[in-house]
Amino acid sequence: MRAVRTPLSCSRVALAVLVAHLFHEGLATSISSSAVISSSGDAQDMEGKGRGKGKGKGKAKRGQSLIVKKPMAHDGRGSGPATIIAGVSDSGTRGVEEAVMDLGWQVCKDSLVPGSLDSKYTNDLHDNAFSLLKKAGRSFGKQSKYIPEFRNAVLDETDDAKQIAECIRSSGGDLAKPWGYKNPFHIFLLPVLDSAFERKTKYLLVARDPRDAASAHNQFQFEYFGRAMSLNDGKDRWDYWADVWKMVLDYYEDSDHARVIRIEDLVMPDPETNSKLYKVCDFMQLPLCSQDKVVTALTKMHSFKSEYMGHHYQETAQDRQRLVNEVLARRDQGYLFECMGRLGYKVNEFGLTSPTSKLVL
């Protein structure tokens, strides 16, 4: 159960407001050392990563948060999670999680939600994500300006990670080896993760063709978080997919700790010749990526190929063409075409092409 957060004292509230004002006005560098909010809410002196004295103009680099907290303490066997898996809508995060678990990625198995394999310890962060999206909209860069909400999200994320780490340790796991957890909606909390784990945790973000995402039966993420992103102004599931990916790709394009894997790259090709899971292995530093184990994992994923690229729910060629036409009708609307190109999805037919974003493995 989540501990109740006690209100900040007057002095702490004043400090938080001052820090927020300084960041907003671009004056944070006038302070000799950057002020950060610790887990107790106190101010500490600490230089922001990547923001040397006299530099930065109070703005974070993309993929870097301004408001941080004291990170998860080192215990000699590991600090924060090695990798967190997230995704947009019904993207296939479960299949990716199952594959990397077979290749040595450790999770708290007692915490996995049946059906989705999401970590139940992190489900209470739905409200944190909703609150930050409601205030900051489709802008990762604005999240840290909302200090109470951002701070509480960082604290909650850290608490949940500690519970998961303890669960893995008590089950005989080794926290010096890769471990983490999966929850698709963490894609909205990436700046929070940056602060909670000092940008040392990697993010594996799972993408799926928007035509499959838009026509999937599972629309919980869109229905819940779309409201927080102000998508009730005539926008729909297509806009939602594009707006979320636009936010992620813009903010993390130059990051070295976030990568995108297209689920189709794991599911569709021949398991014997498919090289994409080896790239996931390298990114996550998985310890059991022998050829036999990789091929076995890919063979399992390949058995679900009939559920991707416009073929789920026994959709016909006519159904697939209808979805293609819906995309083509949006040529001059929003970010759909842009994000499909950046992720490497063809617009005039179901199929993959070379992505223009270097985040894609």
C-alpha cells in the first residue's frame, strides 16, 4: 500500500515555488549549485547532470529532467532497474517481455498481472501519469515544472522499484544482473524515470503499426490517457497514437538510454534469420542470448504472426484496405504520416520500411 504523502512545510513549498519560477524564467543557473528536491522534500546542493556552471540557461537537454530527487540507493548489487518496457496502446509489450525473460531479464514474477504481465506494483502510477498529462499536455519538457505532481511521481516510482527489487532479491535473483518491469503506460512517465533513476535505466519502447493499434479491441490506454492529453477535441485513436509517438521521438531522439523495437520486426521474419532480437539483447545487456535461445524465443513470437499487419480478428483484405484508406485520408492531418515515417511504417500499404528515427533498433 502506498504511504500517504505528508504536506510540504511552508518553507518547502516556498522553495519549490522558487525553484519552479527560476526554471521557468531560465534563471536556474544564477544559483551557485542547482537546487534539487530530495526524497524528504528538503533542498540539497547538487550539480545537474549535463548542466555545468554558467551553462544551460535553465533548460534541460532532451531526455533529461530538470527536477530530480535522490536516486535509488546503491546496495552493492544494483541500483535502479536496468530496463523498463513500455509502449503505445496494444503494441505487444507482453510478447517482448516474455522473450527477454527467457533471455535472462529478471522480473518480480509474484507481481505480474495475469494476462498482461504488467507489474502490479506500478499500477498505482496510473494516477500520477494522468495528473502530469493533464497539466503538461503533450509536452515532456513541461512535466518537471509541476513540482508537487512531478515530485510525488518520482517518489512513487522509486518506492515501487524498491518493492520489485526486494521481490527479485528475496526470490533468489541477482540485482547485479539485468532486471526491471513492464507497464505500457510508463511511456508517459519517462521524464519521471529519468529523475528517479538518474537516466541510468534504459527504456525499451514497443511500437506497432497504427492500423493494428487503432483497430485493436484493447483501447484502455487511449480511453483513459487520451482524456488527460486533451484529445477530446475531435481527435481520435489515430491522433492519439501519433501524438504520443511525436512526444517520445522528439524528446528522446538524441538519447542513449531509450530505444524503440517494432513488434513486427520480432514477429514477422523467419526466426532462423531474424537479427532484431540480438539488437534487443545488446541494448538490454541480456546474459542468455545464445543462438538457440534467441531462435526459440523468436519461434514462439513468430507463431503469432497472424495477429499482426492487419490480420488480427480474421480481418479480410477488404478490412485491411479500409484501414489503409483511413490513413491515406489523413495525409495533411496531425503527425500520423510523420511518425509512421520516423518509425518505418508504410502509409500506402501494410509493411515496414527504413525508419528515419535513430531510436528504432
